[in-house]
Amino acid sequence: MPTQPTHIQHIVIAGGGTAGWMAAAALAKLLGTAWRITLIESEEIGTVGVGEATIPLINIYNNALELDENLFMRETAATFKLGIEFVNWGRQGDRYIHGFGPLGPDIGLTKFHHYWLKMRALGQADDLDAYSINNAAAKANKFIRAQRDMGNSPLAEIAHAYHFDAGLYAAFLRRYAEKLGVVRLEGKISGATTRPEDGFVDAVVMEGGRRIEGDLFIDCTGFRGLLIEQALHTGYDDWSHWLPADRAWAVPCESVNPLTPYTRSTARTAGWQWRIPLQHRTGNGHVFSSKFIGEQDAADVLMQNLDGAPLADPRMLKFVTGKRKQLWNKNVVAVGLASGFMEPLESTSIHLIQNTIARLTTFFPYRKFDAADIAEFNRQSDFEFERIRDFIILHYKATERDDTAFWNYVRTMPIPDTLQHKFDLFRSNGRVFRENGELFSEISWVEVFLGQRVMPEAYHPLVDTLPEAKIADFLKSVRHTIARCVDAMPTHAEFVAQHCATD
Ligand code: FAD
């Protein structure tokens, strides 16, 4: 029988980027002082230095830490995010928003978008954005926090996330975690040793030979995966045949007006460009596939399409889209880039960090590492990654663009069966179903399908049970109510200045 620790007492976190410090802060808060937590990071190696856009579920993480929102925003130079604007994705010149909030209220017997589909075909419905409080506010550069006490008003349902400076966020969480007793060690890890009897990691070894022994190791060392891959050889599922982007140039620029409450993603010839407004600068980057465009040409595309002067030279990052074969292997759990990477098109990486930590707390090992727990943890993680992967692939596959080799490739590539199933259901009757544990809601799928010009052949037959005039009146009243709410909101810049501006 392999020997295993009788008590899991010492947690060693290797790496101190967003993943390492999010893990340290959350575990210190949730576990209290009964476990020792040590985090090792190297200033010389540094962090990946990108990762600024989030989704609303980050509020679950921040609330678990009992962070004050205004303080957190000041400390991280954050702005509010209501959704993502996609430009040139379905066709050149197209523009749509994938917002975080609800889409119309449901009337009658089926979902809002079925009524919209009917009336749109009759020329009696506005753009979809007009029926979403998040999307309409984003288009007007307006923002207010959800007014939860306002009953049925759209103002009660605004959902927001943030754009923040990832370096400041990690520093903020470091201060938080250290106050709760997390011990930080500075230095480079040269490797790890494993127990001969079962291959479990027993220590990380620092340059110079110091050994840091532990029971549970959390690998947050970024793409290199020092423990999960270099020590345990876990393996990687490469998804680059579906998500062929493998490089990104990133460059910070000075802020420009207006302060937009959304991320922008603009499709380019062999990838796409992000624009993320923070309080003190605008983050810009170009994600591209080096099979379809040269590195220098990709840098030129970025530098020729900036609004705001660059504050530094562009920096290039390389990656392989995919997922570690097991996020939890023996006594090592991979979090963050060490666990895998899907391109940042829907801002899902920080969310995956948070959910992997939450899942680890659900399956937290006490006396031993249980094979059934680990298998279930990995099964749930695989499901989560794969469904996010499908949603990201959707943006590429559902395009009419045929102007470059890149777009021809992604438009015609085979896709996972799970995504094909969603396409088939939506194309025929506009139906979408969210399985338990999937991150993206039906509304997200509907907004992206329609935004990318995937029009269903039919809407739900129950729509026809309501008279057209009644549906038209209903749509008009939803649109007017949302427009009135948006009119009454402050601008995003005003709201930030009043509540959470950096000094
Ligand atoms: P890193 O930031 O790479 O941190 C690794 C840590 O390990 C560092 O502290 C490093 O010093 C340490 N380390 C490594 N090797 C050693 C060693 N030998 N010894 C000691 N310490 C070591 N996510 C989002 O949610 N939204 C976004 O908008 C977004 N945009 C992105 C854009 C790009 C181009 C890329 C590549 C990623 C983006 N991400 C985004 C992902 C996001 O950046 C990461 O999920 C997040 O930063 C977490 O990174 P990490 O902490 O896992 O790794």
C-alpha cells in the first residue's frame, strides 16, 4: 500500500500570479489557521502580466473574501464591465454585444428571443440590444449598479464584472493573504522530488537546494506547469485544431474618452484584437494564429489599430490552447495557466481559477487523497473546460467571413459533437439548453448565435398563440422601459469618479 500523509497540513502554492494569490487568499480565508500555507514566487521570472477582463461570477469570489467593492476597484484601477462588444465577427462591419444581463422579460409560454425572432422577421422589432438593460447601457456608455430593491425594473437586473490591472489585483490579494498568515517565499524553484513508492510530490526544491516539503501542492507556475507537467508528466489535450490562435501581442496605451463599460473584441485577418479600458490605461492586444500571419505583421496590425498612444513596447506571449489531461494528479492540483488555456475571447481564465479553487475546497482532502474524489474533481473540471471551449469555438465557426485563409479554416473546420448538437438545436427551432455545470447561460448562447448571424429556421410554435399586436406592444414597452432606465443612468466615467476612482 502506498503511504499517504495522515493529515494534510501544509499546502504549498508554487507561483504567485493571479492564480497563486487567488488560491492563497481564498484558502487562507476558508480554511483558517488549521492549515499552513506557503506560497513561493520569483520576482525575476515575474507573471504573465495580462488578464484584465472578468465575468460577473468574480463577485462570488470577492464576496467570499468579504472585499469592499469600491476599495477593490480603487486598489486595482478597475472599471465596470457590462459585456463584450464583438466587431467584424459575423461579417466585416458587423457589431453586436454579448452582455451579462437578462434579455427581455419572458412573456407567455416561452423565452423572449422566440417572440423577438417572429417580430424581427415581420420588421417590427429593434436590434436585440434594445431589449437588454446591460447591452443598451453599454452602447450608451452608461453604468449604475443593480438597484436590487426596484422589483421588476430592469435596473434591478444589471449584471456587472470588472476590468482590472492584474498586477495590482495580485498585489492586493497578497496583502490580504499575508495578513491571514500565508507565508511568501521569494526565489526560483528548480524542480520537485517525488516519493519513490507512489510518485507523490514530497517537496519543491529551490535553486541552492532548499527543500520546501508539503502535503498538498498547488501548481500556479503558469504555462510551464512546473509540478503538474515537469514533475508529474500529466499530459495536455491540445485543442489548437479548434482554437488555432497561438500567440498574442499585448501593449498598454494611455486612456481615451469615453470610458467604455465593456471589452471590445475586433476580428482581424488571422485572429482578433482586444481593448480593455482601465482607469489609468487601456489594455490592448492582438491574439493571432502564427500559421496564418507572421509575428511582425501581427504586431503591425495591433500598433496600427490603437486608440490612445502606447505606453510601452508591445510584448509577445506564446501559448497552446488546451487543457491539462488531469487538473488534479496525485497530490498536485493545477490552477490558472498551469491547468490549461483557452484564448481570452470570453474572459474565462480568471473565472476558471476561481472555480478550480472552489472545487478544490469542495473536494478538500483531509486524511488522505481519495481516488474517487480526485476522479470526480477531474470529471467536473473537464466538463467545465470543454463547454467553455465550445462556446469560444462558436465565435469562429459561426462566421460568414471568407476573406482570409484563417477565416476559411475556422468556418469550415469540424467542431466537437457537443457544439454541433447546440448548433443543430438552435438552427432548427432557436432552442438552447444549459446543462448543469455549464458556465454560459442560454442568453449568452442566443446573443452570440444571433450576433454571428445564425438565424433559426423557426421560432417556438407557442409564440403564435399570442396576437401579433400584443407581442408588438410588449416589445415596444420593454424597449421604452429599458431606454428610460438607461437615460436616467450616469455615464460610466461619472459613476467611477464618484464611487471608486483611484487617487
Ligand atoms: P503567471 O501569471 O504566469 O504566474 C506564474 C507564477 O509562477 C509567477 O509568480 C512566477 O514568478 C511563478 N513561477 C514560475 N516559475 C517559477 C519558478 N521556477 N520558481 C518560482 N516561481 C515561479 N484571463 C482573464 O480572465 N481575462 C483576460 O482578459 C485574460 N487575457 C489574457 C490575455 C492573454 C494574451 C493571455 C496569455 C492570458 C489572458 N488571461 C486572461 C489569462 C490570465 O492572464 C491568467 O489566467 C492569469 O493571469 C493567471 O496566470 P497564472 O497566475 O496562472 O500564471
